[in-house]
Amino acid sequence: MNEQRISPVAYLALGDSLTEGIGASNPSAHFVAQYFQHLRHSNQCYVRNFGISGMTSDELLSLVSNPAMIRLLPRMTHITITTGGCDFISLYENNELTLRKIMKTTHKLQDNVRKMLTLMRRENPAAVLRVLGFYIPLPAYEIGVGKASFLIQSLNRALEKICNQFGAKLINPFDVFLNRKEYFSDEVHPNQTGYDELAKLFISTVQTRTDALPSLTPLTQ
């Protein structure tokens, strides 16, 4: 009986400080590392982490559109994205958290995510795509849980619809983080317990431990 050869996992992690792992106890403990360890099935598997603290969705779209990144995309079996948090942090820091500004930023974020996924699917129709949604950051509790919940859950639903259009999956951390202030290392970043919870959400979407896709473009030196 012939056994199908499973391709090595080639995992590309893209995003902001959550992908970088700010707040985790060490670089091997954030959700990217834990997700990769669950996927990893041989020494040929690898992860490339492009998490950059402070990166906005505009900046991530620019990174994804870079020719070097476009050459890399077809080689990946798994891609995760965390983006948008810094878009809203800038509003908070500039005291611009008005409904008009929030909605404008929300629509711009959705457009950027749509553009990213369009590009990724053009270059790689088969990769496993995961996009992290939003939880309520600690400062948002100041405006009231009800209002913050409505805005963030509406955004998560919109992002989920976009993901579904591209065969991607939204990882929704809203319920897990709701009223769990002990999951934070600061106002916005998870601590190690928070990252453990994020990792569980990503891992829960894995159908099999080796859900790599053998039909992708092979790596070349």
C-alpha cells in the first residue's frame, strides 16, 4: 500500500506585536510558537515570523505586497495574520476615539484585510489561512463593556465574512478574553496565560496534526 508523503510545514506568521509575542514569557511561548509546535511533524518543518510591534494594517499590506514576500507566499503551507490593533491604538493615543473615526478605521482595516487575502490567494490558493480577530483591550472597558462589545463583535463578524470569501478562518478570541483582565500583561497585550488561550484557539482549528498541503510549490534555494 502506497503512503502519501506529507509535505513539511512551512508556516508564515505575519502581523503586529501579537505575532511578535509581546507580553509572552519567552519567544518560544507565544501563540505562533505553540501553533507551530503542534503542526510540526519533522525537522524539515519551519516557521518564519514577521511579527513587528507597532505595525498597522497599512504597513502589513505594504509588507505583503513586497516582491520578496510575493515570492515567498507560494511556498507556505500555513499563514497566520494579526493586524488592526495598532490602527485603533493610534486613535486612542491621539484622543480620537470618536464613533466616526472608529468606523472609518474599521472600514479601512476590512479593506486592507480583503486586499491581503486577495493577494495571498492569488499567489497561494491552497495554504491554510488564519486571521486573528479582536478581544476587548483594557482601556475599552472605560467606555463601557456594552458599547465596546457591540463594536468589536461587529468588526469580528465583518472580518469573518471576508475570511470566508477566501477560504480563510477567523480566530475569534472575544469570548475567551471577555472580562478576563488577568489575561493581560499591559493594556492591550496578553500575558503568558493569554497567549496560551490564543494558542488553544488556533490549535483547535487543526483537523489533523499534520494538515500540511502536499501540492504547494516546492522550496528552492
